[in-house]
Amino acid sequence: MQAETVPQVSIVMGSKSDLETLQEASDVLDRFGVAHEMRVISAHRTPEAARTFALSAEGRGVRIIIAGAGKAAHLAGVLASMTPLPVIGVPMTTSDLGGLDSLLSMVQMPGGIPVATVAIGKTGAKNAALLAVAMLALADTALRSRLVDYRKGLSDEVEQADRALQAVRRPHAGV
Ligand code: RP5
């Protein structure tokens, strides 16, 4: 029998409608080889499941929780209130208020129970995973090397774009 891999990161979303956005986080964790799980758990629609999840996550070996939710987005804060694990919140883009509703619901935690809130939508989902990688890299030198290489790749892309631009534009003499 194959041993089950312990997820280091748990990606939790308030609704299956959040999956397309949170897939960005999963893709980043796959790229870095970080074992993770994805769950649909709602603070409002399945509050008991949210409680069971939060109270058992640390004991199962989860190190970081990424929680994505939209509208009155309480999921990340509710989970954070019941676990000492770090919780990274991803505010979903919404059709009514563009995600500002999600952002403000998530980021304005009362003092004492933090949620590390990232940007709205897919950019936030991507950065949530990169932040989780950076946290895990504090105690994992191989993962740290992969993160440094990734950042170097970003720098190289910008420098390459700059060189390409310089090659097609002559300096302006001015007026
Ligand atoms: C939140 O309400 C979810 O996180 C989702 O972003 C939003 C809308 O949910 P659905 O009505 O699409 O299920 O709980």
C-alpha cells in the first residue's frame, strides 16, 4: 500500500465557484513540488465543517492554510480564529463590487487574529502560493534555492524585454 503524502499547504475555498482562481495557487505549488490539498468549505454554509477542518489541520501535518473566499469573505478569518497555523487570505473577484467587498471583509481583521491578505483574484492566488513557498523555504534549503531561481527568472525576463526594446528604439535627440 502506498503511503499517503501529507499536504504541507491546504488550499480552502468558500465555493466551487472559487476553484478557477485558486487553481493558480495549486499550479504554483505544483511547480515548486509542494504537497497540497484543495477543499471546498464554507464559513457560512458549512460552519461545522470549517470548525472540524481548522481544529484538525495542524494535527494532520498541514503547515500553512490558503483560504479564498468572496463577498462577505469570512472564511480565512474564521479558520485563523481556530488554528495557530498561518492563514493567507485570497479575496475573490466578485460580480457586484469587483472584489473590494471580499478584500475589505478579509483584510480588516481585529487585532490578535491575523490573516495575511494578498491581492484580489488570480494575482492574489499566485502570490499566496509564493508566500507559502517563502514561509516553507525558511526551513527547507532546497525549496529556498528553487525560489531564488524563480526570482532570477523574473529578473531575466524583464532585462530581456528591456534589451529588446532598446534594440528597436533609437535614442531621441529631444526637441
Ligand atoms: C463565498 O461566496 C464564496 O467564497 C464565493 O466566492 C462567494 C459566492 O459563492 P457562490 O454563490 O458562487 O457559491 O462564500
